[in-house]
Amino acid sequence: ACTAGELARRFSEAPPQEVDSALGALNRALARRCPGRRAQVALRRNLMLWKVNEPASSTLEEEVLAVLLLLESCRRWLPPAPVIHLHVPKVAGTSLCKWAENAGLRPGSFRGSNCFFFGDGAFWLGEPAVPASCAERLREMSAANASWSSVERWIDLPLCEEFQYVVGVRAPIARTLHHFRHLLFHFFPPGKRAEELSQAVDAEGLKMHFFERLWRYEDVRGEFLRCRASFESKIGRKSDTPPTPPPAQKSDRSEE
């Protein structure tokens, strides 16, 4: 609840005197002892959420700044930790992995996979999904001498104190369109299966009109049409037969 903004909500509903008292208590507690990585992130996020939505107050501004500075000091004392990239499909996962490698991080991989270990790949494309505990991930990363690993499926909970987490975001309509087209071409590539698809459904009509039917509001539909035109002009028209990903590897984590 705290990560979702519960503390920010309580601050918004409380009178300024109570908020001032709570910030003072946080300040004193942080001065005595730094919390763990996850708690630091949750506290910082709540303070920023509350600060953005509240009118400026010189007294509270000073208190908030003092707490944020202490949190930053605590963050700098955290030991180096490997990174888990929570890969939302079609949100520059390959580019982020390449960026991480260029920045000096060492991506993990399994038999040539793109920055992920076995069990963490694209579940939506048929890759096997194998949950892993924090201890298993630590052993896996250590054995591969890796400091970056992507997970393109659901998140294993609870989050691990021993890791840092990063996630990329993208305009939702453009992302959904890209995802949908990838699925269509992956499961119905050019050839016999494409012929089967064309006999079963109007594939071109599905690509062109599916989202207009899904979103009925004019502003959303207009944004979709703009994204579609931009996508097709930059990518979709370059090739009528986009390449499909390689077949999924089959194994289990113990084989690494």
C-alpha cells in the first residue's frame, strides 16, 4: 500500500501540523538508521507524489527537502547491486540491454538469448516461464558474472533487497499497436499459416480497424490513428514480411 502512494494520500488528508510532525519523525529516524533499498524507494516516491499535488509551503518544503536529502545519503551508502530489468513487451528492451552493456554492466543470457536467463523470456511468445527466488537469482547472476538481467513476464514477488529494478515506459497506444502487430506476424508468418489466417479472418481489416472498434472515444481514436501512421511510415512499410523471433529454447534453470 505504501508503494502505491498510501503515505502520500494520508499526508494530503492530514492538517499541516500533523504532516510537519510526521516529516520531523521521518527525519530523526533516517538520521539514526537507513532503511533498506525497497523502503527507500517507497518513501521517496510517496514524498514526491505528495509534493507534486500539494500547494507550496515554505515550512514543509524545508522539512521535505531535509528528508529527501537524508534518503539520498542513505542511497549512496547502499552496496552495488545487480539490476533486474522488468521488460514490458515492445518497450525498447533490446535497446536498454545494449545501453546497459555499453554503460559497463554485464547482461546475463541463456544459450544466446537476448539479456535474459532461462525462464525469464518472452512468455507472450511461448517462452517457458520459471519463477525464481531471490537466492536463486543471486546464484544465477553470480555464476554468469552478470550485473543486468531482463524479465519479460510477470514479476516474482516479493521484490529482492539484493537487486535494483528498472522498467521502461512507452506511450500506451503505440506500444499496444506494436505488440499486436508483433503477435500477428509471429504466430502467422508469411507462408502457409498466413494463408490459413487469411481464410479464417480478414487479417488486413483486423490490423487496420481492431483498435478503432476497441476505443470509441474520438480523442483516443485520433491518437491511435496518428501513432499508426507514424509507425507504418517508419517501420511497417519497410518490409512486408517482418522477421520472426527464433524458436524458444527448452530447458530449466538447473541446466545453466
